[in-house]
Amino acid sequence: MASGDFLARYWIYLAVFGILAGGWLVREVRSRAAQSWPTVDGTVESTMVRVEGYGRSQREIAEVNYSYKVEGDFYSGAHVASSEDEFEEFPRESRVVVHYKPSNPSVSFLDREDLRSRRERMMAAGR
């Protein structure tokens, strides 16, 4: 492989990694800020693995889909799980704690403390 090809691939991979890391960081900051928003009980509707990207940059995203109700209106959201293994902690129709944005209830995040306790149970069970 020529040196130029290697450098071009290196920069492409670096750019893709930067975009993914940047997206994760933005979501993480928003999730932390959302913890001060009001909460409601939500319900797990489904879990799924979706595919993003093409070719070598293709990756699978484990997602927990949930619904919740604010002032009589129903909304839905999605939580990106660390892996499919985490799905065991989110059985269909189970309860989740949802923080929603007061000025726009369609924007939501799951409660970080609830997520932490689910992960701890999973680790304690050796999964």
C-alpha cells in the first residue's frame, strides 16, 4: 500500500472516530443536563438493533424504545444501550423513569440513576 493511501485511510478513520465520539459526547452532556427535568414513569415498548453506516464503517446500535405520557399526551423515546446484553434489564412493558424537557415533552432521556442500578444488577448477576 502506498504511503498516500495509508494517510488517506488514516484521516478518514480519524474523522469517522471523531464524529462518533463527538456525537457520544453531545448526547452525554445533554443526558446529564436532563437529569434536572421533571420525571414520569415510562414503559419499555421494544428493544432492537439497528444498523448505521455503510461498508467498513457500518455498526450496530442496540436501542431500547420506550413511551411515556405528559399531561395526557403520549410520547416515545429511544435509549442507546451499551450492547444487546443490556436488553435483559429492559423487558417489554417494564417501567422506566423518564426525564422530559418541560418546554418540549417530546425530548426525553432515561434517568441515569435507574440506568446505573440496572447495570449494577446485570454485573452482579454475572452478565
